[in-house]
Amino acid sequence: MSEQTKTILRALAGERVDPPPVWLMRQAGRYLPEYRATRAQAGDFLSLCYTPDLAAEVTLQPIRRYGFDAAILFADILLLPQALGADLWFVTGEGPRLSTITDAAGVAALKPTEAIHDTLSPVYETVRILRRELPAETTLIGFAGAPWTVATYMIAGRGTPDQGPAHALREGDPAAFDALMERLTAATVEYLSAQIEAGAEVVKLFDSWAGSLKGDAFARYATEPARAIIAALKARHPGIPVIAFPREAGAHYIGFARATGADCVALDNSVGADWAAQHVQTDGCVQGNLDPRHMVTGGDTLVAETQRIVRALAGGPHIFNLGHGITPDADPENVHRMLEAIRG
């Protein structure tokens, strides 16, 4: 199959595709029994991420079950800070923990950018396996966390409700914070570039905590790093499509594609699809944005909401997705119902 006939790539090139292509954030995950079995086989989460055969297997599972139009590499945004020298571990039931960076000395102690590939080479092998094993019609998406979001974890050592420690460092020691952002921006370019060289056809930048950046801080720490990363990737890999997800950006979604060079802006479910059609889709492809709760509750509301979003965004390029990741308590049958509502 030629690349131009893949529905995701057509939408990313600005084409209106009917029905819209669809994949789900976290589509490989704990809501699927086959994922839980493979996770148990791996022994722990990081071993799953760093064992290419198993990481490829969990990436392929939702493609076999649902026939999504894209597979997204199974990995974690915190593998990059680990590759830069941060200690990383996962606490069962609580999530990730990292050693913290609180000053310029901590930034200076990070490994050189070019050293990340020593740690991340298994991820690139996973990409190579997937390019061989995915169906011809399925697009392979690579990804990384955006610098601001990754920095929030590196500074706090864990996820936080308001990203307070990162904001405190940003305001209290801007030189140290800017140095960390520069290191992460450069490393993200290298990481995504290596994924593309291994076979990723699209890459996505997840800025999960962009919404806590207000006013000028959003432009400086969400928009500008995304612009720099996308420009560098497109200079190295002409034509590579990039999806950007500045979650909970609100009004900052408007013009984000123009400001960053992103080929598609992914939307969380705090904004309406009709609003997005009027204010965001005018610049190109949008992705989203069904509330993940509908994957839990299902029923007629799931079908109606899915069809409403498809109708609202039918006037331009659209990739159907959730407004955030599918949750562990989702019913796998609800994914089938969603797909039937989209594809008929």
C-alpha cells in the first residue's frame, strides 16, 4: 500500500477523509486482558517498555482487536529523562517516581544529549519490529513528551496536581529552568529523529500539563519548544507529519498549528467540537476529542457523542480520538461501539 493511501497520512496532509480515521490514546493498556497478560510476563512496567518483542506485542494487540488506523509505539514519556541520567522507578498503584532536579547543578549533571541512544536503543528496535509486522494500511506513530511536561516530572520527582514545583523553579531560578528546557528540547529532537529513522511515519508531542502555563508562559514554554522541535524534525526529515497535543490549552489552541508548524492539533475534551471546527480546524487537521468516560459508561450516549463529534468536524481534516487516554476501567466492548458509530 502506498503511503498516500493511509487514511491517517491523508488527514494529516489536510484531506477530509470520510469516515475519519481513528486511533485512541493509550489504546494499548490495562483495559485489555491481553495487555495485562503480557505485562505480567514482562515482570514490571519498565521491563515491558525496554523489551522490544513485548513492547511490540502490546502495541499490536489493539490493532488486532479493533483494526485502528494507527498504532502508537508503546513506551513512556519518562524514558527520556531516564536516558539523560535521572533515576526512574514506578510505585505500584501510585505511578512514576524520579530523582529530582532543583538547580543548575542538577541540570549540568545530566548526561550529554547524544548519550540517550545507549538507553533508548530498545525503543528504536520496537519501532523496527512494528514497521515489519503492522498491517500495510496501519500508520505507525512515534512520540515523546513535550519539554514542559517532562520537566514538571523531573523537578517534582512525580506527577503533581498543579505542577507547583516546576512553576516555582521557573519563577525562582529561571536560568536553571531555561537550561533544563533547552536540554530537553535538544534531547527530544534526537529521540524523535531516531524513532523516525527506525520507521515511525508520524510523531506526536504530548504536552499533558500545558494547561497550567498561563499568559506569556504558555508561549515561552509550550509553543516555542514545540516550534523548535518541529522545525528541527522537518529539516532532518522533510515531510514528516507531527501531531501536537497541548492539553487543556483552551484559547491557546487557536493558532497553535500556525505558531508551531504542527500538521495536526490534538484536542482534549474540555473544548467543544463545534468550537474547534470554527477556531482550530481552519488551520488544518484536528484530532479528538471524545470524553474518555464514555469508554466506561457506554450506551446510547457514547454513540450519540461519537456521532456528534464526527458531524461537527466533518467539514475538514479530522482524526477521531479521545480527549485524553483511555482509562483502565474502560469496557473493551465500548470501543467496538464507538468504531461502529464512526464507521457505520
